Amino acid sequence: MPLYEFRCKACGKRTEVLRKVGDFTPPPCSACGGETEKQMSAGSFEFKGTGFYATDYKQYNDMKGAAGKEPENG
């Protein structure tokens, strides 16, 4: 289940809640019981390294074979 962030319109308290993807009803504020609104949150993953290449995948390395040669087209 995804983690969503909500902010109370009355007191401003921010809360993170695990919700089903199709559940669109915002939960009440846990501090004052006020109405909350969904917030935009930063992504929970980070790209590191030099990049992603065809040589990063197992299938490509298996096709090269034991001799370490490039696969032949044909």
C-alpha cells in the first residue's frame, strides 16, 4: 500500500497514512479532528551511479557466453 501525506486545514498538522490506491476519502486530523487535504510528496527512491545500460542486465551477460564475446546478430 502506498504512503500518502495529508495536512490539516485547521491546525496545519502533517500526517503520513498508508492507504489503498483507490481510497480517495481523506482521513480526519488525528490532533483536532479537522478536515485534511492530500499533499504532494517527494519520491521515495533515488537514482545513483553513472546510469543504466544494456550491459547492466543479466540477460545481456548470459548472451555473451563463456568466451566473453558480443552476441552475433543473425
